[in-house]
Amino acid sequence: MARKTGRKSSGTAKKRFVAGPRRKAPAARRRSRTPANERTVAGEPVLASPWTAPRVSVVIPVMNERRTIGRVIREAARVHPQTEVIVVANGSTDGSLEIAQVSGAKVIVFDRPLGHDVGRAIGAREASGDILLFIDADMVIPATKLRPFVDAVAAGTDVALNDYSGPVDKATVHGVVLAKHALNALLGREDLQGASLTAIPHAISRRALTVIGTTALAVPPLAHTIAVREGLKVERSAVVNVGKLNPLRKKRERTHSLEPLIVGDHLEAIQWWLRTSDSRGGYDDGGRQRWMVR
């Protein structure tokens, strides 16, 4: 994944916005009889605003992903005709920021790392689109594989998840995979299997963003739990095997594995669930007469 540090960082990171490059004015064209702010639908003229709000906002946190960020942004921009691409560059020192700045994306810059998934939350806070799509800067996913998530939300889904449960056929299953399945079982959503907001790509509606809140997006399992608890339409949408796309970082896994952090995120989500339901998460106690042994 693109984020390589813990969620917290010391000090206060400074934020600044960097606009995309100015585009040269197009060459003069022969004047048309149709006004500049008029288009046609089914042959009928329809007046349109000179500026149209983006339909889709694609949020990409980036920290030192020079090798892939340019291609990731290009694919993101092709997802929908009305797309804004938001890059949250935090602590990048390898030239990733400069590549993003000349890409035409809206770039939000922090001079130090923000920590795991915080960039997603910040990008969501700045997004203007009705549909928000989240991807990572180190995985180049073709626009054709990203569009199904956008289409699912456009069709009425609030949270469109990557239908990827991770490898479950191994003798030793990774702790994050177990945590995803366990959380969905606790939430009464066994149908989701291991699908989770922890994995990209995923998309959410503007309604989901309002219900979940941007702060919770910094802890994806918590955002996932809130979405289910609040009755949002959460569905598996399309499969992108991020297990094969995600670069294997053996050195990082040996010295700073993300497994404890992500498992901890799931425990935080479970704690929230218990706090908003009851001590058993809504599960019946079976008429157990506990008072008899007190």
C-alpha cells in the first residue's frame, strides 16, 4: 500500500494546495451558431452551466511512489467524463509530488507523513463529487476495472467494496484476512466474506460520506462498521486482486509490518460496535442465569 508509516506522526504537518498546471487556451475556432453554454441531448438544445461540478472524485494518497503515480493518475482521470483527481501528497521526497503537480490533478501537500489511511480522509474532506473512489498510488489499475465501483454507486449502492477476500486456502491465514472475515461475521454480514473498506479500490456515495464522516475514514474497518450499523447499502461490487498488484515489501514486513496496525483497526471497530449496541454486540445470551453463581 502507498502508506508506510503508523497513523500518528509527531508535530503538526503543514498543508498547502497546489493547483494543476494552466492549460493553454485552445486555438480560435470557427464561430458556431450554438451558444457556448448550450449542448444537445437527443437532438434538443439544453443550456448548461459554464462550470460543471465533478460527478466523481478519485482520492489518491501518495508517499514516495514516483514509479507509478503518473500512470495511476492517468487511469483515474479516465474513470468518468466528469472526474476530479485529488492527490494527497504527504512526506514525499522522491519526486512523486512534482509528477502529481504537472498531471492536472488537485494536489494537497503535507511536508511530513500523515500515517496509514489519513490521506484518504483528508482527500474525502476536499472532494466535490457525488461519488468518491479511493485508490492507492502504488497500484496501477486500469480505468476499465475502476468503473464498476463508480457504476455501482451510481446505481444506488452506498458503499461499493472490492470483492476480494484475500487468500483463505493457506495453512496459516494472515491476521488481516482473519480480522476482515471475523468483523463481517460479527456485523451479521457473512455475505461480504472478507470484503472490506480496508482494501482498495472502493467507492462510496455522498450520502455515505455524510453518514460515516470523514474522520472515521482514517480507520477503514471503523468506517465499514458505521456503514453497516447505519443501514447503508454495502455490497461487493467487482474483483480486483490487489494481492497480486500490491508490491511485496519484504523489508518493511520484517521491520514494520502493517498487520498489527490493521488488526488493531478491526478491534477499534468492534469496540465501537459494542459501545453502540450492548456488551454482546446484539447477540442473545441464551437465557443464561448468571446471577446464580455470583
